[in-house]
Amino acid sequence: MRSRLLSVLATSTLAVLIAACATDPADEVMTSASEGDETEDVVSDEGLGATADELQGAATVGATVYTTAVANFRRAPDDGAVIRTLPRNTAVTIVRAQAEEGFYRVSHQGTEGYVHGALLTASASNGRRVTTNVVYLGSCEFLGNCASADTKRAWRENKTIYFGCDGRETCSDTQPYISVPRNGIACGATVKLCRTSDPSICVDAIVREKSDRNQRYEVSVAAAKGLGYDPEDGFYPSGGSRTCSGSLGGDSRVTIRY
């Protein structure tokens, strides 16, 4: 009786081991990816279309690109079945340079599938990000008339603006840049700003200034427009009333990746 019981137990144990070895590797990857990003939601790629493609035709076969958020890895473009989710900053290899409806055929761990170009970038970040409300830093005219005494003097003399990070720089309303809190992102760093409500709307910006008050994140004219905001009427417009106050207004919540 004892020997028969041991035989049954041994057989059962062997069956469990065989079943464990037969588990689909894709299932294991999906589980580990989900556990690694349990605090982050998968960014929806449904309905983004080709215009949201961040790579914009710059992809080349064999190039390594990185996910900018927890992304779906699909069997086919758009509505294809999800093979698994890929954590933010996952490296994938471009298999086909031509995007299909904004989706790129890529390879990950020996499996080929599709990831939307809105969730891919050519360079990896160090994984840090901040989600916050941003305000309008102001146009050159606004800064030259409403900022510090040194800035006003520089603006009157030669149309330059004093930036805390870079020293005296010629002001440009066409350059996307950002002002960050004093204990924030390093001066000179390039960050990616994306609207939290629509991660397909993004712009790259340079950290040019550290905020003196309120620990705010402030964006330039070009950065605001790149995010789909229209701040022109809120601050020191080129025509009409001259005011040194205002707000960006609307949905100004932005995720900053760096």
C-alpha cells in the first residue's frame, strides 16, 4: 500500500512538472511585463492613425527603438490581437521601415509584431517622468516687459533674455523650451512633453530655466503650440491690451519624460 501511494505521488509530481515546462513562453513574458509595470496603464493605440507616428518615416530596418509607455505588442496593425504588453523603455528592432497605418513591424525577444509609432522613440530615456500642470512661460515680448529688472534691461538694449541655465541667450519664440523647478531636471537636458490626455501629442523641449517661484513647470511659445495649446491671447499679445498676467487655460496636464 505504501509503495503504491509513493508511486501515485511520483506520477502526479511528474505531471505537474511537465505541465509547467509546456507553458507558452509568451504567457511568461506577458506576466513579467505586467508585474514590472503594475502602476502604469497601457497607453491606448486605438484610432491613433498615421499622423500620430513619432518616428515619421525615419525608421530603418535593423534599428533599435524604445517604447515610451506601456504599449500593446500586436499580431497585426490597429485591431490585431495583443501578443503581450511591453513595459516603458523596452527595446525593439525595426523589421519593416514602412509603417502600416502608423504601426511598425518590430521584433521583440524573437517574436515579430506591431507597435504604433506614437509609442516608439529613437533613444531610450532613463525612465524618469513627471506628470504635472504646466503654465505659459511667455513670449519674448512678454518676458522682456514683465520679467526681472535685468531681463527688462537686456531686452531694451539688444533684445536678449537672461536664462538662468544658459546665461544670456537670444530669445526665440520658435524654440521649444521649458522652465522647471530648482530641484528638477538638469539644465540643458532634452525632455519629451506629451499631453497626458492624449499621449500622441508631444514635443521635445530643452530645459533653459529654473523657476524662482511656486516650483512651477513653464513652457515657451513653441512648446505650448507643439502641445496643441494656443496661448497667444492669454499673455501679452502683440496687439491690444498689455498685461503681465494670464494663464494657459484648458487641459494643461503634461507628462514630462527625461
